[in-house]
Amino acid sequence: MKRTMLFIAAAATSASACAGLAAAEPSSGETWSGDGRVEFRECPKCDKRIRIDLGANKAYVNLSRLEGAGREQMAARAARLLDAAKIPPAADVKIRPLMGWSSWNTFGVDISEELILETARAMATNGLKDAGYTYVNIDDGFFWGHGEDGILRFHPKRFPNGMKPVVDGIHALGLKAGIYSDAGADTCGSMWGGSGKDGKDTGGIGGGLYGHDAADCKLHFNDLGFDFIKVDYCGGKRLKLDEKTRYTEIADAIKATGRTDVRLNLCRWAFPGTWAADIAESWRTTGDIRANWTSVKKLIAENLYLSAYAKPGHYNDMDMLEAGQYSGSMKTVFGGHGDTGLSETEETTHFGMWCMMSSPLLIGCDVRTMPATTKALVTNPYLLAVNQNDLGCQAYVAQRDGETYVLVKDADTRFGASRYVALYNASDEAREIEVRSDALDLGGTVDAFDLVEMADVGCFTGHVFVKLAPHASKFYRFDASRRIERKVYEAECAYLADYQELRDALKAGTAFPDRREDASGGMIVRNLGNRATNDLAWREVKIDAEGEYVLSIDCCSPDEREFFLTIDEGEPRRLAVKGGERISTVEEAVRLSPGMHTVRLANASASMPDIDKLTIRRE
Ligand code: GLA
């Protein structure tokens, strides 16, 4: 078998061969200017390699093995790559994942007017604002309870002038201002602390929204002019409030201010339910991030199978970034308590995966002193374009082998031949990943552009092997000859209408993805059925040509069970599976028209089998 590897120096290749490329820098030599943006250089030591120089906005293209039409092609590719780094202005500010900074990870409750305004000034001048980091979010620590008049008061030492000069100062820099509260009466900081010095933050007692929705929303959004609010749940939990009811009340209070541009983040530390997308722009899916690899790995794992719930303007929030917190030189609120820091490799995995998974990007380090390497990473326009686009897709797991994963999402257009791909090694060992283009729905030759290196790194057909160090990831833009029809749809990537992580799913009777080593992708969906909404749906089954197809559903059930297959609004078709330990396949022949379909599996009145995957075969 021919082994194609990226990043490994290839032996002599012909101009048309598609193989690995040398990682040499372009050397100086003949220079020829194309359209004024793209510069072409001879590079005898490296093959068709393109390196983008962002400072000068140039693309360096190696032409040593190219002639005639090859040059033209390469010019077009370089121009396309440069375009991929341009993030067009959003039609609506609420469509894309939020980008900015939040005070919590580094400063905890030890915040002040001075700190917030210094941070905003740093962001406005050090390139972060230009890269799109526009929200300056004040987290816990500013409270001083509510007064007898019911008006929220601000911490007299930390914000002696109130919040008006802070919000105005942020706005004057062309940035947006974010604030924080709790769905209940007391804030997290008042219950758990959040400072190296002060212990519990008593100012947060009675500082939450509970009983003050209308007045606090008027104060924040009409009087002070905040543009964002994160609503935490420590106080809500203490009062045993119902999440959906309570957060809907808060969303309604925001609406009642008349402001339509305010963005709401729910912070309930687990996927709350599909209702969250009806009321909020983002919702925290995990507990608090810490500046160490174990935490980053855990948060990624907890978000791997949530892609179905993200859509334009509504995103899973993986928590604020710990980029910039390097081992040995950290400054975090929980410094002495397990924040051991990240290596540069881990930081790249952390930021790149947050981009791939369309999480809000809230920098959590001290931006006044952030390391140059961190700034370069978090302002990398190729990575930001992965996160900041109007498609609103979160990457899903296309391949898994033990602790290595391949994730993919569309670039530029839905169902186009260009896709963003992450190779992620969660393990503590070096690993080699075999990437299969068909698993990514890509056909023909695939050109690979490394988004972190900002370099064209080669091309392959069929499959390619990539080596990854422990905890390392590679992030690419793959430009293929064509997009091919998808054959396999994994259950763990499907939309489960009743999915939630707030209550024990077995007790609540809600379906959930679970590990099963002999299942495709190592995952299966359990606990389906018994209610019409406790179903599983693949909502984007795209068919290219009209025809007869066979839908095969791999499933497993301890006893004989039935379920119903529905395509779009069609008649339900009854399917049954015999009981047994092993995963078995049930098939149904269907006629499908070209276009997008929803394939739904449900049983409103009885338990369903566990579902592994759907395979679509043309007859
Ligand atoms: C909770 C949240 C954190 C932070 C703190 C503030 O722990 O999850 O993100 O806001 O509260 O007290």
C-alpha cells in the first residue's frame, strides 16, 4: 500500500504527483508578482509549497516544479487561501460565536474599574480588537447586593464610580461591554469564593437577578448600555429553580428592554436541553475550565457529540480560554489549586478545538501582558475563520480510533468541496492517524493547508497518514476535487430532541450517546423512545440523485423491539429488531429525491433499540 504522509519530506516527485512535501522555508530567488497580492518565489528545496505572510498580506508560492498552467493554478490557489483568511463583516452581530475577553479566569473577583478599562485599552491597541475580540466581559465580583430600593449596587472599592464610566469607556474604544449575574439570589463568588485573598465574596449575596429581572435588565441594558450578559446558576441551584422556566423569564426580561442586540449566555455547566437555543445565543456545556491539560481534554470530550445542537447564532459554550497560561508562568485565580498550566502544544489544541467546535472565544488571560506566542495563535485569521463564519456549524467526529479523533466541518459553503479538519490526539503517546477522505465526504485530490503553520503542506488521494505528538492537534483546510455524498451517519452525531445533561438521563427517560467499543465510532445512542420527542433525527441527509436507496440501521436491543422510520413528513415505516447482545442491521428500501432530508427514528409508546448508525446505499 502506498503511504502518503503530510509534513514528511518526499523523495523526488513529479509536478503532477500528489505526495508529501518538504517543510522548508521558501528561499529567495526569482520573484514574479501576480495580481499585486500574491508573490511567487522559486524554492528549489521544497515542492509546490505556499506560505502566507500575513503582515505583508502576501502568499509565497513555490514554483520550482510548475510551469505554464501550473503557475496560473497556483496563483488562483494562493488568492483563494488569502481570501479564506478574510473574515467578512457579519450581517447580524448575533450570528457568530462571541469573541472577547472575560475577567474570571485570571482575576476572579479581584476586579476593578481600572483593570477593566486598562484591559479594554490593551485590546483596542494590541491587535485583539482588530482580530475581532470585541466584548469586554465583567464576570463575578462587582456586586454589592441590592439596595432597599431594589436597585443593584456595585462594589464600593472595586467600582467606586459605578458602572457607567466603565461601559462608556469600553464603548468609546469601539468595543462592547458584557456583564454577569445569577438566575438565583446569590452569586457563585458569594458561595464559593474566587479570589486568592478574600475568600467568599459577600457582595454577591442577594446580588442575583432573582426577584429583580425587570429592574436589573433595565439598569444593565437601558441605563448603562451593556451588550451581553452571562447568567450563572449557583444561586438558582440553591433555590432549586427549574432551569427552563427561570432562564426563559430572564430572556423575556431582556426582550422587554426593547434591546434586540443584547446577547445572552446561560451558564448551567452542562448541556441544558434543546430549549436553550430558543432563548440564548450560547450555553455552557461543562463545568469550569482550569489551566491544565486534564481540564482541556475533559471539556473537549464533553463537547464531541453536541454538534447537532449548534446552529447560526446559537452555540455550545466550552468555557473561557486558558490560552496564555503556560506551565511555569501562570497567573490564574485558582493558581495554587491545580492550575498547572499548558504547554504550547496543548494551547494550540485548546484554541484550535474551540474554533472547530464553534465555541465562543473569550480570552481569559491578562491581555496587558499576554505572551507573543499566544497572541499570534488567538489572532491567527485562518483559525478565526473556522470559528467566525455564518454557516454556524460545529465540527463533528468523522473518525475515531482509540484516543485519536478526526473532526470536520464545512468551510465557505455548506456541502462544498472545502472543509476544515482537525486531527486530535487526546492520548499521552505519539500517534499516527490515517485520515480517509471518504470519511470526510471528499473525493479526488485533496489539497491540505495547515491553518496553524499557515502553509500548504501537500495533497493526497484516498488517505493520508499524519503523526501527532501527545496532546497535539493539526488543523487544516482541505480543498478537494469534489464533495461526495455521505454514506454513513453516526447516531452519536444525530439530533436528540429530548437530549439534556441536567438530570440523570435514565431516570428522566431521555436518550444519550454512550461509549460502546464494538459500535461504529465507538459510540451508540441509548434510552430512546417511550415518548414522541425522545427520538433521534439526522436532519441533514443530502441526496444528490433521485433513485432507489437502501437505508440500513445498525442497532442493538436486549429484547425484540420496534421503532418507526420517517423520512421528512412521510408515513412512518415500522421496523423491528430481534433481541441479542450483538449489533444487527435492519434495512428499508426507499425512494429518495435529490436535496436535503430528515431521517427520523422514534417510538412514542415503547422503548427503542439502541442506535449505532445509518448507512445509505444506492440500489
Ligand atoms: C461559576 C462559573 C464561572 C465563573 C464563576 C464566578 O463557577 O461557571 O465561569 O463565572 O462562577 O463566580
